[in-house]
Amino acid sequence: MQHLVPARVRYRPGPRPPVPGARPAVDAEALAVLHRAARTLMEELPELTERLLDLLAEREPAYRAAMETDAEGVRDEVRRSLRLNVGSLIQPGELREAAHRCSWAIGKARAEGGLPLDALLRAFRLGGGMVWQELVDETTRRRPSDARLLVHVAADVWNFVDDHCAVVADAYRQTERELMWRRENRLRLMTAALLDGTARIADLPATAAALELPEQGRYAVVLVRPSAGRASVDAHGRVCLSGLRILWHRDRDGESGYGIVLLGDRPRDGDRSGRGHEGGLLGAPPGPVPAAAGEGGPDGTDGRGGGRTGTHGPDAGAGEIARRLTAPPTARVGVSPVVEGLAAIGDARRLADTALRACPRSGGTVVLEEHLPAALVVSAPALGAALSERVLGPLLRLDLSDRDVMLDTLTVWLDCDGSAQRAAGRLYCHRNTVLNRLRRCEQLTGRSLTRPADLVELSLALAAHSLLDP
């Protein structure tokens, strides 16, 4: 059987209940009867093995399926277990540890093979019951008067069976935990490779199958990070993206999170309908999730299957993510443009990084496609800083209060599409006050607010100042 668990998952000896012969209080005559019957069973080990196999096939469907696929492997497992366990009844000091190691190996192998633990424990108890019955039958057949003596060792024999059930259960659970960790780690590594852009093209089909994502789907990447001064906040853990499938991956800093968002499968063969996926989340953050979306529970570990027709089709864009996204007001969120296929996830991740750099320090959501001028500035921070100094330098050297008033007025006026009246309403001042401040800005910067080229410079310089300056 193929072993999937590292060598560190091994039998760990420890205190166990006493086995027959370990207590001096046990009647010597009863032990002699037990040993005599056990020696006979050892001589009949092949027949005993076949009887137990027949019993397992009759009463344990899980073992019956295992025997259909690996009959010799199961037979060898049963034979070794019987030989060491029955032998331990005769020579507990010499064979006890070997019998425990055998039971541990069986528990480990059956966990790797996916046999249910309940079925494994029932199999061990069936084997223990069969061995006890054979001991009684053998004694009754040869010396009926000695059968009553077995009562004195019955508790020890059943303690022996329970002891091995405990060993098997320990091995099974430890192996199961290791396999689960390895599976989750494999999924994390696959997701990280997609985001880093290091996933090999040849590995994409296996990655798509493991993550339950279409290889040729339409994707965007969301980057969530706490705003400045709130590094301890689990920002991505409080983000909800209603109705869209998202695969979360915590960044190396432990506080940021990347989300791979599935917007739909790429249509094939002229089918323009697209298929949305509102299935469950893998590694989803806790938070309110609409029941109609069919997504996983708050722990983000369940409900990954199932594609459903959603409201997002092949033409849905990154703006759809911003409309569906709910995040804490202090979180900073960057949303990449839509890309085609898992192979392009790395490009989308880099664009999400750029979108986040264009996000205000106080928090908010930036869809890169809707903030391309700001993205240009943050993509070349040295040039952006130079532009800010060249264009806004005279304003930046004013007294602090005066500087902030001038910069705020210019920013609000640009946000109001050049309307002094609307800017005055937002700044709580008179329209003429706004116009006077704007004229002063023109005088200090040497830029005209009526010249398109100067407006572009001023707009980019303001973006550089707000996004790049400490």
C-alpha cells in the first residue's frame, strides 16, 4: 500500500493496560490453560486467518470493498496481526511491543487508504471476539473441565483487545491529521503558486481539479489590507463578497489577504450565456454569507462544490466585485482587472497590488480600471514624487494650515468637475472664496486651471502627494 505520511508518524510506545500473564495474582493454572489453547491456534493460523477474512467480508462492507481491491494485502495484514496478537497471549514480554507496532501500522495504513475508523475498530473487535471464542472452543473440545478456568483470564483477554483498539485509533487519528495537514498545505502551495505566477502550465489541470476551479474561467484578484495604524486588524477575515466564489490566501505578513474571485467560466463553442459559480468558499473568511448563495459556513471549510447559474456572466467586470463587496470602513481593498484563465492569476495579483497602492491610507476600495491615472503614479513612485515636488512645491512649502487649505480646495474643485459652486458647498465657504484660492494656486504653481495640460499635471501631482508622501 502506498504510504502518504512522513516517517515521523510512527508508533509511540507508552503505558498500556496489563496483558495476560503480567499480573502475579492471575491463577497459574488458568494461564496454563490459556497458553495451551493459544498454541493450538498458532498451529492453525492459516485456517484462523481465512475464518476471520470470511467474517469481515460478511459483516463489514468497508473491509469487503478493501478485499476486492487488495485481497492479498488484507490477508497478509490479518495474518500478521493474528500471529503477533495470539503469540502475545503466550509470550507477552517478548511479543507485546511487536504486536503494538503491527496494530499501529494497520491503523496508519487504513487511514491512508480511507477505511472508516469505525469499520477498523469493529474489525479488531470482531477478531478479538473470534479469537476468544476459538480459545473457549478449543479448551472445551480437548478438556471440557478446564473451560471454567478461562473465566479467570477473560477480563485480561478483553483488556488486551481494547488495548490494541486504542493503539489502532491513535495511529489512525494521528495519520488522519497528518494527511489533512498535507492536503491543506498542498492547496495553499497551489494557490500561492497561482498568485506568484510560478505555477507551471503542465500543472494547471491538476491545480484546477484540486481547487475545484475551471482552468479557463474568468478571474479577478482582490487584495485586502488593514489601513495604516491598524496592523492588528484581521482585514480580509471581515470581508464578504456576496454571491461570488472566492478563494482566500493569507499573505506572508499574516494580516493581508489575496482573494481569487471566479466571475464565470469562459464560454465555449459559441455559447455566450456563461456559467456563474455561486458555490461554496474555500478558505473563506468568516462573515455573513447569504443562504441563497450556497456558500460554505463561517469557518470557510465546507461547501466547495456545485456550480450554479448566477447573475454574473461572461461580461461581468471587476466593477461587479466592488458592488458586491462588503468590507470594514478601515480596510484597504485593491481589485484587479478581469483576466482569462488560471495561468493569468499572477498578472492579476500584480495589478491588485498596484490597485491597493492607489487606495487611500484611511481605507476604501479601488478598482484598478477606474483609477488608472493614480495607478500610473504609484507604479513609478520616484517619478510621482518628482512630479509632486515640481508642480506643487510652492504650495507644499506654505505654512501647514495654509498648505492644507489650498490643497483641499484644489482637490475638491477637481472632484466637483471644476464647479466652484459645488466645491463651495462641500468646503462650507462662499463661491468667491473658492475662486480666490484657486487663483492663488495658479499664481504659486504657475499652472493655469483653464489649460488642459496643466490640469493633467495638477491632478497627477495631487494624486502623487496623497498616495506617496509619508
